[in-house]
Amino acid sequence: MHHRTLLAVIALAASSVASAQDAQPTLEQRVERMEAESEIRRVLIEYGAFLDGRDYASYAQLFADDGVWVGGFGSFTGPAAIEAMLKDNLGEAEHGYINKSSFHMMTNPIIAVEGDRAEVSSRYLFWTRSDSDRPSPALAGRYVDEFVRQDGQWKIARRTTYGVIPYRDPADPSASTSPPAQVESAEARLRKLEDQMAIQRIIVEYAARLDGRDFAGYADLFAKDGVWQNGATVRRGREEIEGLLVGLFGEPPEGFTNMESYHLVSNPQVDVDGDRATARSRHLLIMRDEQGNPRPALTGIYEDEFVREDGEWKILKRVDNPIIPTAEEWRRQMMERSGSQTQ
């Protein structure tokens, strides 16, 4: 009897261990979840980019076939109705339109994936051009979303947009099919996700090194033949790029801590293709004003090309496009500020 009892206990323990092991997600499941979150984050950012660029057709295609948008304009179902809603309320953009007066900053995504569905919440901050040609926060809000995987792509099944500051309750809810992508191994998909995250870290590190006046570290983020461009100003190679910063700011004193300004970077969009990648992100410069308070001073867009060099991702080319104010307006403001400080 004793032996039979012992064997039963051992069998039960072995069964419990096997059940626990079965409950652990496989590598494939882990990669699928990361891919789902990454794709949903991309949709959140593209939503703002298409809206700011008044690309209403692309905006509408972010929604499922029966996707619903609920907000201050009412409730609309399906991409065609959503596209028409934007045209009716915001007007169609002229050919070659570039938005130089407003933009959305997308932040704080919380994503819960369950199979082919996901629950998502995020926040947005809408900026406009002030009378003094500076970026000015106009509306803070949040999105509450339901996502669905449709024909292999994550789409918005339902989006409800809320104004928070100032408060704005949405209307009371009443209620391109793409061919399947070629199947990649879990390892290849994981590598792509790792590459995207590595590039996103560089985008953030770029701002940190610039703000900390680490000019050598800043230049090291570029490839050996990397290019930095702002309008007609172009610098090639790490030595020229570092020299540009030293010429602008001078050598920082030992133990330097920047108490006057810092950069916020947001809305990263990264596309990886093997050892090459492209990226687009926004930047917002905050400066100390005359009263010692933080003041938004300059906002723009980075257009990047990346390359994998000696096993590390590096910036092959960065084009800095000031938006509010424009490069010309910014130079004029800096000259005026420099003149007032020397008087």
C-alpha cells in the first residue's frame, strides 16, 4: 500500500510539472505577441501622421472593414464613411500639402493582446502654431481602442476619442485586403523587432547626447560616412558633424549639466529591411524662458536612413526639418535673442 501511494504522489507531481511546462508560452507565441504590440504601436503613430498630413484615405484604411470611429463629429462606420467624415469636417488638402501649423504627439500606449483581438489605450497632445510662431499645446486627450487582426493585419475595430484638457465627451456610442505575408521564422521576426528597438534607442540617445553636450558621443551615432543635413547646411562624416556642434555651442566645461534646454522625441516610425532601415520621428525643443520656466521653442521632423555597420546600427543620413518655427524663422529668433543678451 505504501509503495502504491508513493507511486501515485510521484505521478501527480510529474503531471503538475508537465502542466506547468505546457502553460509556458513557446518562442513562437512570445514573438507573435511582441509583433502584435509592435504593429499596433505603429498604427497608433501612423494615425497621427496621416491625420496631420491630411492623408485621409490612408487614415481610413487603418480601420477594419466595419471599424467604428466615435468622437466629437459623431459615430462613423467603415473606412469610406470615416474618410468622408474627415473631408467634410477638415477639408481636403491641396496637392503637395505639408502641415506647418499643427501636429499630434502620441504617447503612453497600453496594449493588451488576446489572440486576434486587443484592447488599447493611449494619450495624445495636439500642438498648434502660436501667434509668436512657437509650438503651443492646444488639446490633451486620450484614445480608447479595440483592435482586430483582419487578413493578417492589425486594424482599428473601434476608436473612441476623448478630450481631457479641455474636457470633451465623444458622441454617445450607439451603437484593403492585403495578401498574406511570407511566413518568417520566429528568430527572423525577433531579429526585426530587436532592430526596431535598437534604432528607437538611437533616436532617444541622439537627443540625450545633444542635450548633454557630448559631441563626440553624438557624432559616434553616425556611420563613418554619415550625413547630417538641415536645409542647405550639410556635414559629412563624424569629424565634420562633431565640429559643427563645437562651433555652435563651444566646448562644454568639465561636469557640464544642461539647465537651459532639452529635447523631447516622439512618434518614431521605423522600417527595417535587412541591414538598412528608414525612420521618421518628431522633436520638440524646450527652453528656459526669461522667468526661468520651461517653454516650447521649436518643433520639427527627423527623416533618417540607418545602416548596420560593424554589427551596430548607425545613422547613415539624418535630415532635420524644422516645422514650427521654420528654419528661417528660428535663425531670425536666435539672432534677435543673441542681440538682446549682448546689449
